[in-house]
Amino acid sequence: MTAATAAEQTAPEQGCAGQAGARQAVADAHRREWAFVLAATVRVAQDLDLAEESKLPLLVEPDEPAPHRLTDHDEADAAKLEDAVPDERLRLIFTCCHPTLAQQARLALTLRLVCGLPTPDIARALLVSEQTMAARITRAKKKISVARIPYRVPRPAELPDRLAAVLGVLHLLFTAGHTAPSGPALMRTDLADRALDLARALRELMPDEPEVRGLLALILATDARRATRTGADGRLLRLEEQDRSRWNRGALAEAHELIVAGLRGGRAGGRAEPDRAGVDAPRTGGRTDAGGGAGAGWPALPVPVPAGDQGRPASAPRSYGRGGGRVPAGAGADRQRG
Amino acid sequence: MAQYAILIFDDAAAGDYTPEQQAASQRHADDLVDSGAMIAAYALRSADTSLRGDAVTDGPFIDAKEVVAGVCVIEAPDLDAALDLARRNPAVQWGRGGVEVRPVAGGIAPVAR
């Protein structure tokens, strides 16, 4: 039974509007809870394919809270865990973004398994045929199982490299939504929303990671201009043409707070270089302060910009650490500076 | 536990390993044996001969800049652990090749002579 048919069954007497509302509610719940359910199921089933198939029935009761936190480990099982795992979703994200998978495969797997996006949608978003995408996802899943890519959160020593791969995927996802690589619309708001959701989740799960904070701030600050980036005819509006009173003040304030907290925290941990998103976020967020006047100047950057970063649009994707690689065609072409 | 083959590639034109490189390889192999991860290891000479159908060819099967210079089979719980061991192989750092890690599908232990 699919989520959609479940929606129809839970609201049979409410008519068309009610049905649409219920369907939307189920879709929302599906989007929110998918990763929780899948992640928990993978842990039990120890197999991604099996988990993906078996978790579907779990989603037909929208009133039931998703079993997203495993509380019934027996003692032996709990003892086997290397670390206390804050959330099953973290394991899932880190597995999907394992550096031994190709960058394209990481992105596809994350969309499929963490976001629950159907394969045809992923294929459209990443500009490949459905067959190619299905083959790519199958191959990646096969590598996870045959090569035994572990289903766990990396140890702290491994984290810099591994986290970079995850952040790279989130940034690509957001960029693909912010400036759509194909289609008539400038933005794919669904992809941008997914990226924001995931960045928020990651921030919740790893609140002390400066790069996570920086990426969330970057996404928030960039996305705050969403409503003003196109004119009535869908045409791109440059920054100076945008109605700044319609920028999302809440998102800007949140980004601002994250940035300021990040700067105040300094380069804790003796980092030689400020984190990448942490540099970009103030560059984008600097524009958040620009009152309503089109001529308002950008404040001076309070952080050093790494050599080679000058002149690069703040929202362009780049490779994070060694996890870098090819990006979807067109995703890097920031067609606007709004 | 799973088994992984670590294929050690070397620059075909780089000549033999230096005595220091040979010693480093030996130390790495000893470490793997001591840790219990080593299943088997072989260093290979060049001077290869390839066969396909009725054709016999002097040289490697695929002409490439890098050739397989050795292979070892290790045991590890997962890919991350196998990569940790593979990364310690000194050939990774010499700038004349590197290693490739592949899961083993099946095999037989070396037969005693």
C-alpha cells in the first residue's frame, strides 16, 4: 500500500479538499519520517534493499509516531555499539556519502534513501535518464553491500574527511535547487527545501561542528531571497532589482545568529583555516544586513578569505576536502548573483 | 570478517624498488602478519606473458602506465578497516603507483607443499 492510498483511506468522508489535505499531510509525514524509519530498519535488517522494501508498510499509519529512536536494544546489542549514536539518520547519511562512492552516487543515494525521493525525480534533478539513475543507484547499493561499507558514524579522527563529503552533497543539493540545472523555472524549491531540512537535521545532530553551522547559515541566508529572485514573468531579478522588504527576515536572522556565533567561537580546535561554508556564509549573510536601500554597501568581511576564493560566487558549489569530484552539469553555473 | 585483495600497482618504467622501499614493504607485511590481518601476500616480477585464445603475447595483458607489482589478501571487518590497512602500505606514498582494494568473492588458502 502506498502513502497516497493510505491518505485516501484515512479521510474517506472529507471530500476532495479533505482528501487533498490528508494526502499533503501524509506526504509531509513521509518526507519528515522517511529517513528515521529507513535508518532504523536498516539497522535491524542490515541490508539497504531489504530495509527499503520492508519499511513501506510502516508509513501507512500517519497517526502512529515513527519508530525513529531505537529504545529496545538488548544489552548485548547496545554493548556492540562503538559510540553512543545520537540519531540513526546520521548513520544513514554517512553511509550514503561514503568517500568510496562516486560523488554522483552519493548525491543520488542521499536523495533516494535519506530524502525518500523516487528514482524518476532524482533522474530529472540530476539531468540523467531514469535508466541511468536506476543503474547508478543499484550499483552504489551493491558496492555498499559487497564491499561492506560500514553502517556507522565515523570516528572523530575520520570526521573531517567524512563530514566534508556529507556537506558537499548537501551543498550540491541546495545549489541544484537554488539555480535549477534544467527546466523553465530558475529554482527547484523542492530540492532547496530538502537541502535545508537535511542541513537542519545535521545541525541538530552535530551541534558543535562549525562547518555544519556554516553550511546551514549559508543555505538560510541564500534561500531567504527565494521569493524575490524572479519577476512576475519568471525572469531573473538581479540583486539591485529585488524587493528587499520581502526577503525572509526570520531566515536571515537565524543565519546571522549562526554566523556571529561561529565567528565568536573563533577557530576552536586549532583549525588552520576557517571552514569553507563558514567563510561563504558571512559573504552571503553580509548582504542580509542591507536594510532596504538598493545602494547599501556590503560590510567588510570579518574573516579572511582563503587564497583562490576571491571572485567566486558565494553560492557556487565547490568540492569539500578530498571528497570532491564532479558536480552535476550546470550546477556550478550560478546564472545570477541575486 | 571479510577478505579484501590489495593489488599493489607500480610504475612500469620506474625499475625495481630501492633497498629502502623493499625494507619498508617488508616491515608493512610483517605488521600485517603480526596483527593477524594477513592471509597471503605475493610480490610479482615483470617479464609477463599473456594468453588469449591461441595467441601468446610477450608483455602484460593491458598495456598501461601502472602494472600489478604484487597482491596481498587481508581480513577486515568492513571496508573502512580494510582501507585503513591499505593506506598504511608504503607503496601508496611513493608516487609511483598505489594500491587498489577489492572485496574477495571466494578462493582457496595456499596449499602446503
